[in-house]
Amino acid sequence: MQKKVYEYIKRWDMMRPGMKVLVGYSGGADSTALLELLWEYGKEYGVQVQALHVNHGIRGEEAGRDQEFCEKFCAERGIGLKVVEADVPGIAGRDGIGLEEAGRQVRYTAFGREVREGRIDRVALAHHQNDQAETMLFHLMRGTGVRGLRGMEPVRMPYIRPFLCAAREEIVGWLTERGLSWVEDSTNREKEYTRNRIRYEVLAAMEDIRPGSTVRMAGTAERLWEAEDYLENELGRWMEEGVREKDGAYELSLEVFGRMHGLMQKKVVLRCLERLYGSPEAVHAEQVCALADGRRGNRVTLPDSCVAVLEYEKIRLKRGYKTSEPGEAVYCEPGGEYHYMGASFRLTLENCEKIGEIPVNRYTKWFDYDKIKNNAVLRTRRPGDYLELSGGIHKKLKDYLIDQKVPREERDQCILLADGSHVIWVAGMRISERYKVTDRTRRMLKVQMRENGGTKDGEASC
């Protein structure tokens, strides 16, 4: 076994001469074998090996026994040992999680601290092929894709797993041949822990039905890891071509999305959701992918206050939608400056003869003031709003905004200058034909839109 593990270490480039490697050491058979083997490897290849033991504060005298065993084992070999004591039951109760998860968090926090503070370069963990099979089954029962089925990776910096090439039986046999002892954790047989139930009730039955299942599953994990590595490269290419990050949101081009294989569509969506809120499930990706064939404006509500919306040329994934509450309508008179929904509007009355040819600006418009029947009002849209097009044709504001591909979530944020239900101007967009300045206009209303104190004059019209 030792030769096989050495080759595995070199194959995955797990450590190099001069490195400091920390072994997570419980005193059990797996970690004892790993520490002994890496200690010998270090002497041969110039790697400094240290150990870290976590006393979880769960098993009373038995936990003290394990700690003493680890201290004695390391002292006999001159291996530096750091002991971390933690109240895992207290942490589990405080955070509302199980003992198994609380213990895992404590260990990885301790490992991470050693890495961050520069005391070690790698953390070696004693997971073996049986652990790999348990992980694959656990992920399979929960529902997963290729990424989850591949199980644990041999190397995921700074963590390395040199024993993923060996079964537990090999490890125990190696220890026995060398006359090395270890300690048994009594909780390893308690079936209230999920992994223990998988180990003794599921995996054991599989081995009875088909001996060697564990080793074959480990081989499958490696092949899946290779497949996933290829898919990750493809994912990077599609992400670069079809995804744009903008203001904390992710926009998926429908044109590019349509050229992807269904599997890659799900992977692209999952990667975006991971960046958005951390831990998406496969069903979330499937729901988002289904949007592409739906109606514009359809949406999917996602965890952590996130949402996916089908827009005109893209699917947008983001954390909620920033919508300002529209204030009360603002009645405007020439000569005043009015503030509405983060913008300001300056209204002035001008003589038609003074201006000459009307400039084409996007945020400054001129209207025939005498055609305004009521008051010019700043507000958001209401039922019955319409614009007048050429030839006196009336068009519903809703239909106009749809034609302009304004997302549904943004339509209620459009600022309107209105005369009753007749929209004089969709700010920054179109004006109604009814209010255009003609050769018969006597008085012109100039409306200038500003934002953040700066004028937006001079931009070309849509």
C-alpha cells in the first residue's frame, strides 16, 4: 500500500520538498496510518510533517484517552502536535446544527487558521475509498449531478487526500503488519449519524451483494472527476461568451443560451447561482432553464431573496429588484424645478421665435404648451395611459413599453410627464405626437431632465 500511496501523491502533485504538511489526527486507524506514512515520506523527500488533534468535548474520558494517545504517538516520533479543544455540543446547540456538522466546522476552522497564519502549506486528510463511496451515496440520495457524484477531490487546495487510492481494509492491514496500534471512537458505530448509517446499512449491504463495490465506486469517482474537469473547461468558455455581470446581477444571453447543450445550460445557470447566493440545488437550475421557452416577463423565485426573470434578449438573475416606491404625482408649472424619483425636472416657458429649429435631445424636450389641457404632471404609469402616434393613432402605454422591450419590473419605474391619461413624454424616451411643436405653436414648454445635479442634455434621441 505504501508504494501505491507514494505514487498517488506524486501523480496529483500533493506536496513538494520544503513544504510543511499538517495531518488532521484523531488517533483512529485512518489518521494514524496517514500520519505514520507521511512522516516516513517526509524524511525521504524533505517534507516537514506536523499534526493537529481536535478534542470535541463529546466523549468525556474517552476523548481524553484519544488525546493522550495522539500526544504519545507524536512525541515518540518527534512530530509537532497542536491540540485544539472545543465545545462541539455547545456549538451545535447555539447554531442549530447536528454534532457531526459542528465537529466538521470546528476542524476545518482550525485547519484554516493554520493555513492563513502561514504555519503550514497543505492539510492532509485521511479520507479513503470507503469514505469516497459514502460521500457519493450521500450526494446521490440528496440529488446531485456529475460534480456531486464525483465525491471528494484528491487535491482541493490547501487540502490533500493521499488515501483516496486505498480501501480501509488495506489501511488496517498495513497498520497491523507494522505492529501499530490506534484508538477506536465509539461514536463511529452510532447510527444516529448519517454517514454511519450509510456505512453499516447501505454500503455493507452493497459489499455483500457485490464484493468490491467500494473500490469500483472510487474508480468511478476518478472517471467522473476527469469528465467534470473537461466540462469545467467548456463551462468557462460558455460563461465568457454568454454571461455578463452587471450591477451584481448575471445576464444570460438567450442567443448564446440557445446554442448550448442542455447539460451546459444547467451548469452555466448553477455557476451563476453559486456566485449569487452560494448553494443552489439542481431543481433551481432546471426552473431557470425552463424560463427560456416561456413568455417575456415570466420569473422564478429563488432562495435568499433572489429571482430569475425572462427579458427580451436575456435571462437576468439577481437578488430581488431595486424598485423605488413612486411618490405622489407632482403637478408642474412653468418656471419651477420639481424632484421626482431621484431626478429633477426644470420647466421653462419660451417664445417659439426665440429658439428657432428644435434640437434633438434625449433628456431635454420642447412641447406645444397651449395643447396641454390640464396640468403637466410627473408620475408613474396608470391604467388607461396612452400616447398619440402619427396620424392621430392612440397606442396604449403598456404596448409601447413592450415594443421598446422595457422589462416588466422596470415599467413601473418609468417617469411620465402626463396630461390626464395622455402621456406627454416618457422621460428619456418618446414624446406624444399631439404635443410636438409645429409652425403654429406660439408658446413652448421646455422640460429639462437632470440626475444627481448634472444635466443630461446633448445625448442623441432614441
